[in-house]
Amino acid sequence: MQLTIDTDGKPEVRSHDASQLRLLTIVRLRWIAVLGQLIAVAIVAFYLEFPMPIGSCLALIAVSAWLNVFLAVRYPARHRLTALFATVLLAYDLLQLSALLYLTGGIENPFMMLIVAPVTVSAATLRLAHTVFLGLIAIAVTVLLVFHYEPLPWEEGLYFQLPFIYKLGLVAAVSASITFLALYSWRLAKERRQMSTALSATELVLAREQRLHALDGLAAAAAHELGTPLSTIVLISKELEHALGKDKELGEDVLVLRSEAERCRQILQKLTKSPSEQDPMHAHISVHEIIDEAALTHQGSEAYVSVTAEPLQGATPDGSKEPVGQRRPGVIFGIGNILENAVDFADRRVDVRAAWDQDRVSITISDDGPGFPLDLIDTLGEPYMTSRPGGGGRRKGQGNGLGLGFFIAKTLLERSGAAMTFDNRLEPDHGAVVHIEWPRGAFEAEGTIDTMAWRAKSPRGVRSPV
């Protein structure tokens, strides 16, 4: 798949079967060829009055014109051709031009060099294999036109004939032109595609960061605005608890309401608390403690949460020591969000495995639920892409998710230096797998680092050890 930006400035994914050649482009180029061929035939036949098979030439030109009319009627102007269809159309242009050259002198015709044009167009818009195929056709017809052709239109009573060695020189010149121009155009097109892809990726990263900054502002506003109503809910729930007295059923509901309101207040306090305000005794935290803190609210849930933490096999003595990093609320929140999603969708069990060595630290969260939908697995982590199309999971009554949970969690974790991948467990097992991995230096660093090099070494799609 290839990432591009369409004419509206929006990213789109293009299949390898698609070409960069639009139908409108090839139709316009063919109209130019038709017009040029008509002008050349008219000058030779009517101005210079050289004898030539004008009927056959006009018939070939008419076929190209009618083909253009058919394509314009059959397809919309913005239709983008498949690589195979574009190759067939360019091959037709080669053969049509070769037929005209056959009728008008073969390789002796000075317009012989135009046979390079379709191959050059292919080199700029199609893959190398298609260009090589068209180049071989062009060279083959060039060789054939050395031996098979009608006489070159010339003054009546005269016969124009080039020496055979000169004809071979023309074959060499045409072949060299095809090779050089095709490679030159292909190289320029490749560099342009690479630059376009890099710019598109940069635009997507910038757009994502802008969305994240917008969410940061919304989070700060939410923390401020929700403080008062949450305090009111806690106060009223306390008064209701006293008013209900011995009513155990309603009293338990009020108690749950108050505990959830208190939990919301604690979450907001964690998110808005700066690192400088943290207790020095708790400023650093091990990887096992991060998981325990993130999983604390899910203990006793319907799905059993199993946590293991151990060094990887082959780790050095220093690498076997459990990594300890700075307490980062964003990391704990991100892991907790992913763990909450796993608990929500799991049938009976969620496994959280932490592993480390001297080079990396990883956390893998897997469940035994239905797994990620295959049509969404490549877009998870983007805003407003949700795996809850029907409010799935245990909390069906809460309606559909907005798809911001994974986006926020993924962005917060990547800010800490992590690379994050989504996958499903291998058959016969079933369930979703989320793999988070840091370079050990990034996990143990006092702050966030520039992680572009690390992400380049951790391509998407690497399977977790689960």
C-alpha cells in the first residue's frame, strides 16, 4: 500500500495495482498525437504532394480518435487507470505509431524517434516491470522496421534508400534513447514519489500533534470544569447515604456512585499534576509497579487479570535488573486505558506480561475476547476509529465509543518513547494483543526523548511474544 494526498489535501491509501496515470492525461496526450499525425499526413500528401497510402494512414489515425471518444464516454475524466490498463493503452500507442511508420518508410522516417514517447510516459508513471515490457516492444518494432516497411513518401520517380549500416545506427540510437530517457524519467519519478511520501507523512504527524494539543486543552478545561460538579455529586451522595439509613439496596448504589465520583476526581488530579508536584518518594516507579497501579481498579472484575514481570532470556546481569523510570501519569493512564479495553472485551482472562533486557522494555497486554476487527486493525490509534461499532464489550449499555481512547493512549505512550503495535492472537487461540516497547534508555530517562530513530527500528507489524 502507498500513502498519498489527494486533490482535496486528504490522505488516501493507494493499492499497488493502481498507477499514477489518470485517464484524462493519456486521452489528452493521444489527442495531441492524433492532431500531429493529421498535420504531418496533410503536409506530405497535399502540400508536398508526395505519393503515400493516405487512406490507410487516416484509418489508423481514426482508430486512435475513436478510442479516445470511447474512453471519454466510458470512464469519468478523473478516473485513475490500473497499471495493467495503462500498460495496454501505451502498448496500443506504440503499435499504432509503428503501423504508421511501416506505411511511411519504416526506420527511414524522421518521426521514428517518437516511438520513445510511450516508454518515457510509462517510466514516469508505472512500475519498472511495465516500463521494461514496453521498452522491449519498442525495440522489437524498431528492429522489424529495419527490414519491413513501405517506401518513404518522396518525389515521384525517386526512391529514397539509406545504407543498411546507417539503419543499424538508427536502431542503436533509438534503443539508447529508450533506455536513457526511461531510466532518467523513472529515477526522477521515484525521487518525486519518495519526497511526496515523506511530505505526506510529515503532514499526517503534524495533523496528529495538532489534534493532540487540542485534546490537551480540552483535558485541562475538563479538569477545571468537572471539579465543581464532581464535588457536588460526592456531597449529595453522602447526604443520600445518610437519608436512606438502613435501605441496603439503594445504599449500595449510592456508595458505588460516590466511589466512582471520587475515582473521577483522582484521575483528574493525576492528569493535571505536574512532575514537579510529585512526592519525591514516589517520583520513580518500576515497570511492575506501573502495571500494578494501572490494573488496580480492575482487580475483582469479571475478567481475571494476570500480571507477570521477568527479564528476557539471554539478558546480561545488568539487563536482568528490573528497570525503574520516572513516574509519568501519561504512561500509567495509557496502559490503564488499554487494560480497561482488554478487561471489557475479555471472556475470562487478561494477561499482562512485562519483559526486559539490557536494550528494551516491553509490556504485552492480551485477552481471550473476540480480538480486533480485521478491517480496523490498521487504523487503531487514529482519532474517531473505534472497535465498538455497537457499544461492544461488557458495557453495552454505555453506547458507542468515540475511538479517542486508543488515540490518546497511543499518543501518550509514544511521547514517552514507546513503539506500539496491535495484533490478534494466533489460531487456535483468540483475542486481541497490544504490544508496547521502549528502548531501555527511554524508559529509564528522566524525561521524554526524541524517539524518531527508535521508531524507525521498530516497524509496525512486529508480533508480540504472546
